Amino acid sequence: MLSQAILILLPLIPVQQEQPDEIIEVRGEQRAIVLPSEQEVEGVFGASEQLQDIPRAATVITESLLREANIDDLHDVAKFAPNSHAAAGFGNPSLPSMRGQLGELFTGGMRRQAGNNGLGIPLSLNAYEGILVVKGAPPVMLGTTQRVGGFVNLLPKRARTDESRTELRARFGEWDQQRWLADHNAVIEQGRQAFRASVEVIDEGSFYDYTHLRSDDLLLAYEWTPTNDTRWSLSFEYYDVDWTDNAGINRPTQALIDSNLYITGQGQQPNGSYVPGAGAVISPTGQVEIARSTVLTDPLDTNNAETYLLHSVLEQQLNRDWLLVNRSYYQYLEREGINQNSFVEIVDGAHTLEHRVEFHYLDNTVFGANVRYNDVLGYSQFTTEADNPIDLAGSLEQRRIPLTPAQQARLVELRPGLFVSPGAQYDLDGDGVGDFNLSDTTDSTSYQWGLFAQQQWAMTEKLRFTLGLRADYYDVEARDPLAPAGATAKQDSHSDWLTAASFAAQYNWTPDLMVYATAYDSDSTSNSMAGGNVLNAAGQIDSQKFATENRLYEVGMKYAPSGARWYADAVWFDQTRSLRNRDGSNSGIATEGVELQWHYRHEQGYWLTLAASYIDAHWDNSASFQGTGQIADAFDNSRPDIINGTGIGSPNFTAFPASNQQLQGVPEVQANAVAGWQVTEAWSVGGDLSYTKSYPLDFLQTVMIRDQHQLNLHTQYRFTPEFSARLDINNVTDQENWAPVFEGGYFGATLAFPSLPRHAQLTLSYRF
């Protein structure tokens, strides 16, 4: 089998020392490795800056590193970025995670629609040729946001005006995984106009039961430079995807984590029903070794989405000192998720439009304005989910949750047989108690107007100060799109100002060594699916969702020796921020830690990047919520030889009082290494190794995920200058690793996600 192969490789060609970021072309094939410190950062902290000049913790995953490290999704950024360990995101991460919390997702410097608390749609990287990872809230140019742990900025592919080229790529893997890509760049007018089209088709089965991924992604890009002072980049992406929400394995006891031992027995509700429901208690019938492919999925689940994005960047050099940049972004999204465990999330149309104007003066001043429009119509229902009562060793029928007439009466029928929550609470019988379950159903519209300015002062030849200010005015309306019969649909409006301020001091100790200190303070919002706003039980937009404070203090040093091919930085941070809970409330998170990275490339044909981090993440005198208090609550005590159950039942929505307890689901120590070696002109090898320290899965720390590591290796052979083949062996030592399913710890006593076993992938590439 392919998975038993031990060959490894990675393409690398030494470059000339006087041009460390040069791309060597061999009959149309890019073969040089561009390290994170060798690519400029554009449109985020200013017009363009080198990594070593930015007073924030950041790393760049270049196009060559995306390919060589086999980056497929947002979880893979952890190979290069410290403190970016993430929960599984139900098997399809739609948002990054940094410093123990979800981060934002940008494309070309514009914030894009993403998932509700990370539960969104899978991401295709076909349209992108690089990734910027930054810790902490976005800088003032990018605007106030919801998630402030950090952000990922996807760098769109651009049409190249220098040379026409084509790449064809096919990848085949175990479990019937297949991917095809065709990328063609055509020069229309040398140095002036070019067009690019890139198509990716994914058709994948899975190691996990009843799981698949089918998607089509199309990128069209146009580049026009009519004069040396004008550049217009335009791109359009269409993405259609059908996938499976993968909830992992329920009943995560320590025996499950350590030995794959699963407690059997279907849970029984207090009313005697064996249909999974709130407060169900399991009488254990035994303990078996469960196959790690047996996860909480159902072949009748439906999850699909269609989205398209339009990006435009127009740059005009007004004169020697002034640069004008116009950025425009539009995205449309439809999503339908209907699962047999009664979970429903339907986005029946979400429109997001943003336009930003930037004026850049020399290299030290930027100011401008932007407007953002977001309109969402969506329906949601997650109040009757019940995972722990389900016996995965039983039948598929035991996993399904048909709603009782009483449950249906607390919901609204969207379609025949499909029930969702209304968008507000109603007391139809006049007893003073609301008669309905609430989720995230909404029909909302928001406008965000922003003004920003950033100024840098050179106090001496070595000392610089940078001040950034931003103010955003929000005007929001939310309506109930599906009020129950006999009720007048509720609606509300809200307006608010959100502000952000940043200050940084940089000192060039030597021409190669820069030290800095940064302070950042901002407000942030709290939104639901696709960036929408919901009404609370009182039928109002909660003003607290526009008043979440976040603070960051960061001190670091960056070292980039001139004439050498290596770069290193070290960062200490102290950050307090918010976490949006599943019920829409917010809790405070406090973190402190250290992050290190080192990048090295040798002209003889090998390179290495190292990343390591330590984080102390805990609740900031705030409440914590879990769907179940501890896994023992799901069981009675009829089998103490298996588990000492409490008999409370599960789910039993648990609110832990305000505390400074360690944040569950986040490892204190994370370390990663990625390396490659060009053995001969035609043959190269490489791989990556990751490590995470033991950490608690649940709030009470009754279950721990042990120390874990994973080793991936690959080898590549170039048969001709145009044609090459690459073999990847992932999880070479076949580690049985685990991860939380969801960010924030809500499912810490309910679900755990098993990693993939050792598996192989073969990639064939042809470039001309």
C-alpha cells in the first residue's frame, strides 16, 4: 500500500545569494522556496512592508510553502504559525483559530463572510497564492470585527503580465479521494494586460463513515496596467460545495481518548423515550473498542452551499508622494444544512458589499474611509440536538431525532416537515412565559461606515512611533422572517459607534535587529450566521453585542541579518478578549504567552522553518458554558466498573459560575517544524512534524487529551522539466490523535474528533 512507503521529498533549488527572494524558472516551473520573511505584506499594515518591519506577531505562508507543506485548509496554518492550534470545526474548518480563540478571515484585505462560531462551509484554496497570519485584532485599516484572536488574510491569485503559463495537477489518495486542478495564465499585452483562469474539482470519499466532500471552484482574474502609475486587479470566484458535517465521536471518556474504548447503551429520556433528548440517562450495557471511523454522521444529512466573490483593487500613483487605492468586495452566499439530529441552518441569501478608499502618503501615512453592507436571511434550529444519548454502536435509526408534537409546537414550520426557530420570542397564551425555542433565525440588514488614519513618526534614525485610530458607525435592523401564526412579527433597530486605537514603538537596535512594543484597544461586534444580527427574547437587538472590549499588549524582537538567509522573531503577549457563546452571550478570555519562529534557507539545497509557542489561556472572571457539565452526567451508576455516573442526564445545559479556570480545548505548548532538502537536481525530500502538550477537553478537566505529535513526509521526482510526481505519507507513525470538535469548549463533555490514520496521496503535476 502507498501508506506503507517511507520515501520522502521536497523540491528546492538554491538561489543566488544577492537575490534571496528570486524565483528560479526551469521551463515554466517555479522551484525556489520563498520563506515567510522574504515576501512583502501588502494592504494590511500599509501599502507594503517586510515582515521584519511590522510591529505585530505575523507570518507569511508563501505560494511555494503552500505547495511544499501540502496546505489544504485553515488548520494547516499551524505548521508555520505559533499558537494557531484549532478545534476540528466539525471536520470542515471555516475560520482560523489563534491564541485560543476563533479569528477572522479576510480575502485581499477585505473581511469575508464566514461561519457561525466557526460552523460554516469548507474552504477551497484554489483561488489563492499565499496566506498572511496575524495575531490579535485586525489593524485599523481593516475595520472593527467580531473575532479578535487574530486573522488570516488570503492572498488572491493574480494574472501575471510577464509570461503565459499553464499548470495541470491531479491528486489521488486513499478512501477514493480525487482532486483535479487546471490553472492557465494568458498574457494579452506584454507587461500590460493578462487573464488567468483556475479550476479545481474535488471528489472525495472519506475514512469516516458516511462522509464526503464534492466541490467545484472557479477563479477568473484580470490584470491591467495601462500606465506605470496605474494598476487594476480584478478577480471573480465561484464555489459550489456539498459536504458532511462530522461531529466526531460522542461520550468522550478518558478511556475513549486513551484506548478507543466506547461505552454502549442508548440514553432514555425522563419520559421513557429512547429518542435522543434533553436529560437522557444512559444505563451502560458494556464497553467496546470503537472503530475511529465510526463518527456521528448520517447518510441522510444534507449540507451544501453556493457562493461567489468579486474583488477589485485599483491603485493609482497620483504623484511621487501620494498613492490612491480603491478596494471593492462583494460576496453572495446560500447554504442549506439539514441534519437528522434535528440541527438546521439555512442561509436563504446573504449579500455582503464593502468598499474602501485608502490614501497613502510616502511610507508613513495612510488614511481613508469604507462602507460595508450586510444583508442576511437565515433560519436556524439547534435547540433539540442531543448527542450523548446516541449509541454509535447501535443502528442509524438510534441517531435520528424526530421532533415530537410538543417540540414542533415550540418551533415554526418553514417547509412541510421542516421546523426552525422563529426569529423572536412570543407569549401566545398570555402566561408571561415565552412559548418558543430560539436559535439564530433572522432577517437582518446592517451598514457599517468607517474612518481610519495611521501615522508613523521617525523620532530618530532608529526610533519610530506609529499611531492608528478608527471609528465605525453601525446602523442595524433585524426582523423576524417567520413569526408564528397569530403573532405580529417583531423587529428592532440599533445604531452604535465602535472604536479602535493602536500604538507601536519600534527601535532598530542594529540594522538587522528591531524591537517593538504594541498596544491595541478595540470594540467588537457579536454576530450570528453569515454576519447577521438576531433579536433576543425581548424582541430587541442586544446593545451588548456592540460593546465587547478587547485589549492587546505585545512586545517582540525581529532579527533579519543582512546577507544571510535566515530570520527569527520572539513575541510576548497579553491579550483579553471576548468569546461568543452558543447562546449568543459573551464571556471574557485572558491569555498570556510567548511565540517564537525561525526560518532558514541554505544555498546548498535545504531549508527549515520552526515555530513554537506557550500560552496561558483562562476564563477572565467569566462564566463558561457546556452542553453537559461532565461526561459522567450522561450515565447512571449501574456499572461502576465502567463509569461512576451521576445520573443527571445529558444534554444538561450547564453554566459554570464566573472563574479564572484554564480554558478547555487549548494546549499550553505547541511546536512545529517544516523542512525540505533537494537531494539531486531531480529528486527532493521533505516533511513536517507537529507537537501539542496535554490539555483538558472539558471545563472540569475530567478528560485530558494527552501529549500528541504527528509526522508527515513526502518525496518528489521530476521526470522532465515539465512533469513531476509527488508522494505524501501523512501521519507516518499512525498516531491516534484527538481534537475538540468545536471552539469555546461547549462540546467538551460531549464530542471529540479522531484524527486520520496513516494515509497516502499521489500528486502528478505538468507545467508548460
